[in-house]
Amino acid sequence: MSQGDKSKYTDKQKRKAEHIADSYEARGVPEQEAEARAWATVNKDDGGGKKPGGSGRGKSTGHPAAHKGGATGGKASAGRTAAERSASAKKAAATRKANAAARA
């Protein structure tokens, strides 16, 4: 098990860490490194163990890391006109077409 006492973590937090570690291991990360990263992610999301006892424990969380992507997505294109977005899409399509031709 990772360094440190896990007794203050809830069952849900432990399952979450296990799932994250499994995902890292599936991508080729060594087992100990995957477990360390998983617990770091749980701590970032939840701020540590949620069971009562100890300073600042047992508080609810908004899971900021897990929700950050949805809140920030789309801001870049929202400030541009339809013509600018269209030009960008056409440029991207041309780049993809050129790259595909270069690979063939």
C-alpha cells in the first residue's frame, strides 16, 4: 500500500484511488508509481480523508479537478466571429488534408 495511513479515507475514496491506479497501470505506469499518482489525485480532488477526526476533515467537496475541463471549454471560440471560426475550420481541414497526403 502507499505510504501513510489510509484509515481516514472513505470506501468511495479508496475505490476511486484503486480505479485511477488501474487506469495508470493499463497505460504502462509501474504499480507503485500508479498508486502514488492515484492517491495524489484523490487528495487533490477531495483534500484528504473525509472521515471525522483530525483537522479540517469531513468537509464536502466540489471536486474541482474533475470538473475543470467542462467549465473552461469553449471560451477561445466564444469570443470570435462566425467568419473567424469558419476560416479557422477551413485552415484546419486543409492542414489535415495536406498531412494525409504527405503520409500516403
